[in-house]
Amino acid sequence: MRRRLGMVAMALVVLAACSGDEPRALGPTAGERTDAAPPSTSAPNTTAPPVVPGPATAGDATCPAVPERVGPAADRPRYDLRVDVSPAANTVTGRVAVRFTPDLATDRLVFRLWPNGPRPARAGASLDVGEVTVGGRSVPAARESPTTLVIRPPEALVANRPVDATAEWRLRLPGPVNDRVSRSGDAIRLGSFFPILAWEPGVGWATEPPTSGFSEASTAPTADFTAAVNVPPGFDVLATGVPDGPGRWKASAVPDFALSVGRFSVASATVDVPRPVRVAVGVQAGLADAPSDYLSQVTRALEDLSRRYGPYPWPSFSLAVTPELSGGIEYPMHVFQGPGTNGRTTAHEVAHMWFYALVGNNQGRDPWLDEGLASWAEARTTGTLGDFLEKTVPAEGRGRAGKPMAFWEGRQSAYYRSVYVQPVKALAALGSPDRVDCALRLYLARTAYHVARPADLLEAVNAVFPGGAATLARFGISS
């Protein structure tokens, strides 16, 4: 697998033009970018990711045949976002339009308003929604909790029939906060920042409460996003997806959309895993971190994880290092990290591109299903499995790895070792780490672009380790 270092040019980062609000693609800028020429490859295709085989398909005595990775649903939601960032007003305003096809009949639409959760709200964030339309007609909306907006159309929604909905919204930015929505000077993190549908196919609406911890409780199906992002002159943008014209971004088959706004020093590369993936790392001005150090870690992780679990499925990946963040926060194709967090944190967040972005889960109901599996992948790609196995799990979390976020709300001191570390111990108890990787390849191939449930993982585990589900049950992991 090759790496091609180069400038970010018309790929992942955009910089506001000298006049007007439309960003332009970054070109050679003196002083803060690398000196190498831009990659010679053409811009990647932004259509839905192709169905791809895993690295081992024929099967052998220790690893059964891994099927081709399933593709995304043809009737997945389609979002069109307008995002206007105004640092002077300390606001982000916009509009979300979505075409949604429920696979079950329902009498309502549920949008989650995550900036109104305890942690960002305490720092001053608030997300308000204006006019809402369904099928082109204005409809009333009721905020049933700070993070839950419910719309009941005049007519119930029929299964497998698309419906169009729009909502105007306004986000008041908080101050510096160790979270996914934050503003620290010119650096702005925007994750889980707009009204988003919380549908779990085959189940219905996910209405789990938000968490006050450094974690997430969201659920969203795989969708397509286009976004028009407007920032003031001189600001850079790193985001989910790839540029699709001045100030526009496009991402196919991802569960969410996030972006970082700031004044970034950028390092970039193209890595073949095996298809070319354009990688950009931006570090906010004034921070001491070197973007090239993070870039090296990202490219190594993409190469290793693609070999272990199947190819990275999208044409780009970006990471932004911004102030007031103690670790990392994952979004599809885009990661937030704080200063001084390179190393295992970077590997963990890249692993989430497989365990969360490719195969989703209800993070409020099953937080271990992405955090525990990403921790296993982190341990494997960094060679630190032994370190995980040496850690102790607190008594209040021992045997309870599968508990929902509501359980951990009052046990946050035990959360990391119970939900991140304990599933690693559980998987290691199955046997050979290589065979565990085989089971995870199988799980990813079968459930790609879906909201997975514990039973999906247990089925893959049992295919490689007959009776392995009983081993995981000792750690509190069951269906």
C-alpha cells in the first residue's frame, strides 16, 4: 500500500476566499503547508461506496469465508444542509432538508437536537428550530425533551414511501468546552450540531436520553449528505466528505456530518488502501502540534485496519486538532482531536471509521458495540493488546460491559474501563487474536451500512468460535 505525500489542493480542506463568503480549495500557501507537489490522482468519485470484498474471502481452517461487504440501502435518507458560520454573532444558522423513507409505518418524525444535552448546554450551547415542513406544508413541532423534537404530520407515514421534511435552525455556540460542539477563539468544532433524524431501521425511533459524560447517545442510519458551508474570509474548513464545488461538500453512505472551522496548518497525503484515500490533518494556529506527526499515525492506521477488517470505504479522511479537547471524537470521515493526543487516541478514532461509521449502532443503548470494538482495533494496530489486558475493571462495571448509557450516567468513573477495556478482555478470552480479527471482518462484511445490534456480533463470533457467545456473556455482553 503506497502513501503519496503532498499539498492539500482541491481535496479535503477549504479556505475562505479573500472576499465574499464562498470557500475556495486550498492551493500552495506560503509558510504553513508542505513543499511537495499535489497528488497526481484525480479527485475521487463521491458516489456510493462500491461493494468490496474483505481481505480474506476463500476461508481456511481458522477463518471461515468472508463474504463481500454488503452495500448501503438504495432508499437511505438524503440530507441537504445549509450551514452559515458567523463567529462575529457567535452563531451557526442553517436549514436541513431530508428525504426519508421509513421501513416501518410511523405517525411522527423525530429529530434529535444534541447541542441541548447537559454537557454543551452547561457551556452555553443551544439549538433552536424554526419553521418545519413535511411534504411542502408547514407543520407544528413539539420539543418533548431538550434534545427531542417530534413532528406529527397530518397523515401517518407509510412504510417504504418517501417523505420530504425541512427545518430551519439556529445554533448558539458555547465557549470552550471539552465536547463535540465548542468554540475557542477562531477554532469551532461542529459535531452533532444540526437537527438529525434518529431512526433505527427495523426498530423505529431512537429516543434514548442524552448523556452528561464525555460520550455519545446518538443513533442515525446511513445516509447521503450534501452541505453548503459558508464561513468568513480567512477561515478554513475540514469536514465529512469531499468538496463538490465552491463551499459545498458531499458525503455518500455515512451516518452523520461534522466539520471543524479554524485557521489550520495542514499536512496531507494520499494512501492506497487499496483504493486511493486523500488524508488531511489540520492543526489550529497557535498550537504546538505538528500536523505531519498526526498524518503519519493516520496513514499507518488506515493501512493496517484496511488489511485487518476490509478496505476503508470512502475517498477521504480528515482530522482537526483544536483547543480544549482532552481526547478524540469520531465522525464519519472526520475526527476531532485535542492538543497532544497523537498516538493511541489517533488509532482509536481511525478505528471508529469501521466501528461506528461503517457499521453503526445505537450509542445510547449499546455504547460498548462501537467503543469496545474500536478499542480492540486500537490495541491490535498499535501492538498494545497486552496493556489492555493488564488493566483492571472496577467492581461496579465488572460483568456489565453491555449496559446502556443510562446505567453509566451515575458511574462515569467506571465507564472507560468497563465499556472500552472490558470488551477487549472479552474478545481476548475467545482465543487467537487473529481469529478475533476474522470474526470482526465477518461482522463488518455482513452488517456494513446498518445499525448493528449485539446479536449481529455474536452471530459472527459464533461462526469463528463455536459457543463463543457464552464466553462474552461472562463479561455482560449478550443479545
